[in-house]
Amino acid sequence: MALAVLAGTLGITFRVWTQARTSARQEIRAYFDFRARDALSRMTQRLATYEQVLRGVRGLIYASDRVSRREFSAYVASLRLEEHHPGIQGLGYAALVPRAKAGQHVEGIRREGFPGYTLWPAGDRDPLSAIIYLEPFSGRNLRAFGYDMFSEPVRREAMARAWQTGATALSAKVTLVQETGQDVQSGFLMYLPVYAKGGEPGRNLEGWVYVPFRMADFMADVLGERAGDLDIEIYDGDVPGPDTLMYDRDPGHASLLPPPGLGSRQALVFGGHRWTVAIRALPVLEAQMRRDRSIEVLVVGGLGSLLAAVLVWALVQGRERALALAETRKLQVEAQRLHHQGAIGILAKGLAHDFNNLMQSVLSWVYLARLHAEPGGKVAQALDHVEVGSAQARELSERLHLLSDAPDLLDSRGPVAPLLQQAVAEALAGSEVQARFELEAADAVVRFQATQLQAVFTHVTVNAREAMAGQGSLVVSLRRQTFPEGEELPVPAPGSYLHVAFADAGPGIDPALLPLIFDPYVSTKQTFSRKGLGLGLALCRIVVQRHGGAITAESRPGAGTTIHLYLPLAPREGAAGQT
């Protein structure tokens, strides 16, 4: 009997051990797939952001009869590329120059104060292009002034594609003319055509707005520290090889084609061009994600099996030993009960810490399940609901993290107009909502914490977009406002403030709910797919109060809603005693 118990319990232990190993490997694979998908998504989103920057520059050109060099420089400076878009090498405009007008073009630029300006490289070509604006106009970028990008086949292919289609075009792998011979990187360019007024794709082209990128700088901006456990290689086109390699995050590892172990190979298509992205997990990822308890199961199960066999053997020795063993067992059970009570307390403390990790695991399993679900079927729909709920839970955790961990120190001082414009543009991307800016006080200086304030601008904009069902108009205004003493004020104290207003054209808010919208767990979003968490505006109010300001709302049913933010104006530099 003792041998039978030993064999049975060892068989159960072996089965549990096998399942534990399989589960650990599946968990690591699911996490890697999520990380690889997230890295590819970040690259695509960042390219789309840079495309919006180009569209903004083209809009500047279309809005003016002729954009001067000073106006172009001032506009690009307002974008604060080094701070908000560090992956961009520069932002420029290349004019289309017919061969017959090349001499007239050169003389015109020289009269602007550039006596040494010329079109290069030399050659008899028609038409030509000429880089006439490139900001920042310093350092490496000076090398590109006057360069005819249309003379180089790779650039010409992308420029011609943008010319004919009217859409953004990404070039193949190039070496930028900005390279100085030190720290040379592979590069690529993004073009957007500019037509004469009334022009259309393929006709009346005036030039291109464009962005040159150095690949390693671009990827450092995209991934930051999030890809420290991934080895990423990017190849130009569909055929990976040494000549098409554009980026290798960890050159010390072997080629990822085909990727060994935990790896994936995916295509990224943007601007009419394709990259092949190969991603492999580095050993640090498996170390971070390791949940393999199979050895512990094997050891504990083996010892438990031996113990069970010994107990059975003891039970058959006689009544006296059985009674003694029963008494011993009773004491062991009591000890285990006390031990379990303590373990339950430890477990209860750990559950809160592991909440985010569990939500990550849920999302990973949802992704794996979606691979086997029929698109549009009931299982896929159920997975959509699970993913939405998990994303909301993670969003709630991130909001509380922002509230609790964000520093109280207002570490920035300056205008908030660029931060406001960026937040509104990103929040409205992909929708039909049109934003109109009335920036009377674009130069007003306040003290702020950029991450917190951008989150407030983004959340208010997203609320307006959802209120208008993704279409309509949003008026965003900046103006100075002074509140004197002796009257009821919407702000904490009398003084001068920057008044930021978001006025949407939505259906408005029920007057009974309007006084409550800044309270926690009060929300007007009631759709099943996106039920409001009820913490967004409450957190916005706390962030604005941390800045010494206030947030209010006014609305009429059928006439839209306006959210008002008041931020104290910063004292002038050196103005002691002012508040």
C-alpha cells in the first residue's frame, strides 16, 4: 500500500510539474509578443506624429502669400523640436526649381544675405530642387543648404511619389548630407508635397516640406528605456541583409534572421514604404518575467510523496502507532493552520502590489486568445469587452500613479501655448473634430509641471471630442484675465491669471449634473464600450489646484460645454516681492 501511494503521488507531482513548466513558457511568450507589438506600435505612432508636424508646416505655407525665412524659423522654434521631438534632425522646405530659372533662383537667395549660395551638386538636370529653409539653421544642417535632393535616385523616388500622390512619402535608406564623418548613421527622409494655390496631385508643384532622420536618434526617441530587454533590428524593404540594415540596437548579438528563441519578424508600412522589423528577447527579459516554479513543485511534490508513503506505512503497523500518529498529525494540522493564517496575511498584502502585473498578464492572454478567435465572432467580441475593461483598470491605475507620484515642484517656466497645441493635436488625431486656436496670450508666462499640465489639456480635449461624437469644432483660447479684490472669484485669490478655455459644440451637460462633474466617480459617459471612470476631471481639478489655479465649467443643453482653466501668471524675472 505504501508503494502504491508513493507511485500515485509521484505521478501527480510529475503531471503538475509538466503543467507548471508549460505555463511559465507560455507566460514569457505572451509577454514578449505584447512587448514586440508595443514597440512596433510606438514606431508607427511616432512616424504619424512627425507627419502631423509636416502638415502643420505646410499649413503655415498655405496660410501665407509667401513665408519668409524669419517666419519659418520662428514657427519651427515655437515647436521646440529638441524638447518635444528629439528624433528629428531638422525641419525644412525644398523648392522645385525649373532648369531655366536656376540662375534667377540662385541670385534671389544670394540677395537675402547668402553670397556664397549655390545649387549643388553641379550637373545638367531638369527639374532641380533646392533646400532653402532648414531649421535649426546651424551645425550639421548648414551642410544641406542648396542641396538638390532630386539629383539623388533614392530621394528622387520618394519625392516623385509624394508629388504624384499628394500624400506623405517615406524614402528608402540614405546617408544624410548632414553627416560629418563621425558617428555616421543610416538615415531616411519624410516628404509632403506643397502645391500652388488651386493645385492638385501631379500638377502645380511648388516644393516639399520634409524631415531628415538619423535612424539611431529616431529609435532612441521612440523607445527610450522601454526596450532595454529587446534586441531590435530594422531593415529597409522586404529583403533583410547587410546592405539594407538600418538599425541594430544590440550589434553584439547574432543576426535575428531567422530570430532564435523568443523572436518575431514583422513589417512596418508607412508613407508608401516598407521596413522589416526583427525583434528578439534578450536574457534580461526572461529573467524579469521568470515565473517558473516547476523545480519547487518537483521538490515539494517528491518530499510530500515520500511523506505520504511513510505515513501510510506507519498506519498499518497497529492501533497503538495509529493513535500516536493521529495525535502527531493533529498537532501538525494545527501548526499548518497557524502557518496558513500568516501566509494569508502576506498574500493579502501582495495582491495590491501585483495588480498591475496581473492586468498585464490578462492583456497578454487576451492577445493570445485573439489569435485563435474568429474575427467578428462572439468570442472576439467577448475578448474586446475584456480588453476594454482591462485597459480601463490600467488607465485608472495610471491616473492614480500620476496623482500620487508626480512631483509637486513646478519645474518649468514659460508659455504653455506649444504644450497646449501639441496636446490638442494629439488628442484629436484620427477624428473629424476641427480645432480653432485663439491665442491672444500665447506669450504669457506661467510656472508649471509639463507632464501634469499636458495630461489635463489632453483629458479635457478628449472629453470634448467624445461629447461631439468625433466630429464638430473645438475652440481653444488663451487670454490674460485679472481678478480684483472685493468680488466673488472663480480663482483662489485675486491677481492676474492665464485663462485657458475649451469650448465644444456638443449636446451640453444636464444642469443637474453640471455642479458634480469635478467630483470623483461622477461621469456622463454611459456607453458600454467606454463607460467613464469618473476620476478624469476630479484629477484635473487637483492638478490645476497644485498649480495654484482653478477649473470651472459652464454648459447649456444643446449649446455645448466650455471648460475654463485659470493658471497664475508668473512674476517677471527679477521682480522681487511679486506674487
